[in-house]
Amino acid sequence: MTEPKTKLTIGAAVAAALLVAAPVQAEGEYGILMKTLANPFWGAMGEGVEDGAKEAGVDYFMQAVESDQAAESQLNVCNTMLERQPVAMITAAINSTNLLPCLKSAQEAGIAVVDLDGNLDPAILDAEGIDITFRIGSDNVLAGAQGAEFMVGQLGADATGPVLVIEGLSGNITGQMRAEGFANRLGELAPGLEIVASLPGDWDRGKAANITNDILTRNPDLVGIFAANDGMALGAVESVFAAGKGGDVIIIGVDGNSDAVKSIQDGRLTASVAQLPYLVGKQAVENVKMAAEGGSVEDQIIVPTLVLTKEVMEAGTEPLLEFVK
């Protein structure tokens, strides 16, 4: 499939104008700062970065931390990356604030900064006086809304019953937007489906399993679970099946990572809103190169999402399946 060339923008402020990259040097290394490559989502994004760099003919170095919660460690790694004086830093911040000192130093050094997967809060960046070259990722509000639309499609608009939302790490804008997108759209489409709990699972599979077990105990008639990433959704799957309710509860994750794909194929996880992290990583490098060569890039680049189900995978006709890794 030919890779999409059109990059959509969202929001009135975002839709305003193209950002012309100015002081970025064309030659030199790109620094890529991930969360943790132990998470299949970030692993797939790393593959996209690698392939994008090969195709673009650019040099890069990639570093990550031990977990999705290691905020202080990530700041230390970011500061170490600055010592190599990359021409650009593509960063996936653990939360909206942990990398701010490093990003400010990068800006002062004339290093272009990219927000990978939309983890930085624009309002906080404005308050700190930090300008980024562009942000790239999925529309997280839309991803949550797609999860709600799928759930209602399975249960019916007139369905009633309790629903659990498992949020991401507290303070992380990505997880917040996914949870809010889901909750708002669910309320619009099926007001009889009641969110009885919306709790932070901290991107942790074990914690999500414990939350699910607790909510199932209180609400044995639970009809649906939306988790802000696949790891937590898979934790929910474990608890649901352990309680003998496999197949009775609609369970939806977000990311479309390799573990989720296997679980969907095995008939355990119901669906995942696939974020196509491989495509995010690939397009991030392509657009940094364009900026480095003095071209224009949009200040917000939205990569499409796909509701991944067993039926969609078995049909094999969806063009975006090419980018599910």
C-alpha cells in the first residue's frame, strides 16, 4: 500500500498554519527517546523509526527506560542525550512535565524537539516557553470514541449495565484523552451504559487485573471494559476469564500491539483500537528530515487508527493492516 501523504490536523488552533522549520541543521544525528521498548507498542514504534531512518538515509540513536513509569530515569537519559548534541530529539515523554528541563535546554541549544505520540500538554509547553517543531501520533480522543462506538455496536444503543474504564498513568495526557473520548462518546450513544469506575491502571497489566477483579466482585453483571492501552486490557482479560466470564464482557484496549493481536485471534480480547505505532515512528523520522532540509511540516500530524477485531484480521481487506506490527 502507498503510504498516506496527507496529514490531517485537528482543532482550530492546530489547523491554523504550517510550521516552517528554520534553524535545524540538515546533517547530524537524530536522538530518539522512547518510554520502554519492553512494551510492544514502543517496540513497534522503534521498528518504524528504524525503517524510516533507513529509507531517509539519516543517522539516529535510540534510547529508552525500564518502564512506562520511570519518569526520573527518563529525564536523566534525556539530559545524557543532549551531550551528543543531536540536531533533533524525537521524544515520547512519560508525562507532560518530567522532560521539561531537558526540552528547554534542547531548545536553547537549537535542537529541534518533536513530541512523539502526543504526550506533551500544549498548555504546559506554552507556559514554559517551549516551542516544539511538531507533534505526531494518533488522535487519542478519537481513539477512545472509536472504542465506545465499537462497544455500543456490540451491545446495542439501548443496552444497560455497568462499564469499567481503566485509565493510564495519572498525569499522562494520552491516557486522559483516551478515557475522556470513550466516556463522552459512550454517554452520547448509549446512556444506559453506566461507567461505574474510572481508575488509573498506570499502564500496568497486573494493576489492571487487580482493578478488574475488584470491580467484577462489586459488579458481577459488568458488561464492558475499556482500557487505555493493550497491556491493561490484557490484564483485564485475565481477570474476566479467571472469573468464568470470558465472552460475557466486551473488553477493548488501545494500541494494537502484537500481544493484543494474538489475544484477539485467540478469542480472548474483544478488540483494540490500533494506533499503528510503526507508522507513527516511520512518519516521525520522515517529517524531521523534511524539517531539517528547510521544508514545511504541519505542527500536528495525525496518524490514522483502526478498530482491530478478529473479523477484520480474518477478512484481511483493510489496507491499514499492513502497518499492524
